[in-house]
Amino acid sequence: MERLVELVGQLEPDTAPPSRDAAIRQRAALFHSMGAVDRGRPGPARWRPRRAGWLLAIAGAAAAAAIGVVVVPRWLSSPSTSSHPPGVVPGTSAVLTAVTRALAGTNGDIEEVRSTVSVVGLDSTAWVDLATGACRTETAVGGKTSMTVFVEGGQAVIIDYANRQWWSRNSEGVACEPLTPQTIEQNLAAGRYNLIGHAILDGRAALRLVSTTATSGLHPMTKLTTLWVDATTYLPIESTSAGHLTETTDFSWLPATAGNQAVLKIAVPGGFSHVTAPPPSRRPAP
């Protein structure tokens, strides 16, 4: 820290050195402004995260202190409480434990998951009743609904909009929503995530967990997954996976009201044919 203050003093080599009292004030301003980086909380506006701005914020504070003025961006301004809830040490182990506990507390919720795959224009929205396991997924290509998958009690109903058909079968092998709390918990327990930092995501203080995995086969790749969790509730907010394609997933955790449970109901459009489930080679990917 002393070295940083010395470097700050070199920013204006042609300026006469400040008086002793001024130097004390400048040093105090620098320490205060750097402390604000760790204490800052988001403003009310909704905007995307500043995921790499901490060093810039420190550099800006140092430059301001060198001329006797403290300029702290609004999104880092004090006063406010810490972005980490009291009583939880902001380390990887403590955060992973807190996330696991938070996910365990969603048993009565409706999980809503919205995913977008880059380039191909593939979008899906899934709703999962975490109390019963019932799940509904709507898949769209180019903004047009292509398929509905509904799974409950070991049975699946699939509606194929392209061919105006629908069928039912057992749910074995039918993927409805892979990013359930159980799946996320398994990835956390496997030690695949590390705490990298924190930022503002959609107006909320968030913690950044990162996982890197490698795949093999004909087209091996390294897959980078970033999981953002709310710094207060520790529930997932967003996940981004980058490999051959980039997939962005947004999470919502909804109370199990009658209105929220209604999204799990499906209705076959009029005029669609009820057919025998096609063999696996002909089935569209659910």
C-alpha cells in the first residue's frame, strides 16, 4: 500500500510536493476510496455487470487522491453495507456451501429457466415444480415455437409444432430441464467452481463462480462456465457457457402460487394429430 501511495505521488512529477497536512489528507482519501471498492453496492438502475472494472476503479481513485479529490463512481459509492451477507466469509468454500444451502431451500418453488444459444437462434424456457418434479419446456427456433415437452410422474407428452403432431411415452431419456437445483448442487459438490470475484448483475450485487472443463472426442474443446449468484440470497441468477457455441441461461425462483403453477399446464393445439411415439432415430430432440 505504501508503494502504491508513492507511485501516486509520481503521477504529477512537475508539481511541487504538497504540504505535510495536504499529504496526510491525500493519503487518507486514497485509503478511503480504495476501501469503498470493497464496500460498494449497486445503484437502483438495471444494467449489465461491470465484470472487469475493479482495477480501473482503484486506479481512478488513486489518480483522484493525487490531486486531492476523491471521485468514486456512483455504482461503488458509500454509504452501504457489504455485498457479502454478514457472517459469511467471502471465500470459495463458504460461498459454495451457502449456494448449496440456498438451493436446498427452493423445494417448494417453481424454477423458471430461460436459455439462449448463440448463432443458431435456439431459445427455450422451462418451468419446474420443485415439489413434484413436474416440468414443462417450450423450445423456439428463430422466435417460432417448435416443440413442447411436458414430464410428470414418469410420463412425457411431446408436441411437435413443425409436423403438427403430438405423442406420449415414458419419460426415460427425455430431458426437460437439465439445470435443476440438483444438477447445480452436483457440480458444486464436484469442486468444479471457484469464486473469482463480484460485480453488479441486473442491478444486484452478485458473486462470480467459474468452472473450466475439457471435452474429448472428434471435436475436443475447453468449456468455460460462469455462474452468477445473488450475493444476498445465494441463488443462481445467470449462467454462461462458452465452447463451440455460447449458451446464456437466466434463472428465476418463483413462489408456488396458483398463477405460477399454471405455467406447467399444457394444451395440444387443435388440429394436431395424436401419433405413436416415433422411434428414437426419428424423434426431434426435446
